[in-house]
Amino acid sequence: MTTNTTITLPHVVNVISVPGDTNGTAWIFDVPGAYETYAFSFNSANFSGNPAITWEAMFESTIMHEFLP
């Protein structure tokens, strides 16, 4: 584990930024049961040597409701 923190979810849509450049897994738990939860991962690459191969993508993430940390 590299980061352990607590945050609030004050908006209808909340964007949570995970620090660092290393790939990994984000675990979010103790979300109230009345919330509808959707998760996405945003990825991008920006190559200064060739701007033609710069890209951005959004991927649907997996939500495991039955998992208890």
C-alpha cells in the first residue's frame, strides 16, 4: 500500500485522483448503501516527440460489492 486516506464524496459525481505514476488498485469502501456507484479509469499518454500518438481513454472499472477488506 502506498496511500491510505479518507475523503468525502460531496458531489453527485466525484473524481478521485490517485497520485503517482505506478499502476495499481484503488479500494474504496464504506460507501453508504443508498449511493449508486460507478467506477471508471482515465488514462492518457502525451509524447512530446510525436504529438500524433498522444491519446486519452476512459475504461469502465470493476466493482466488487461482495468484497469486504
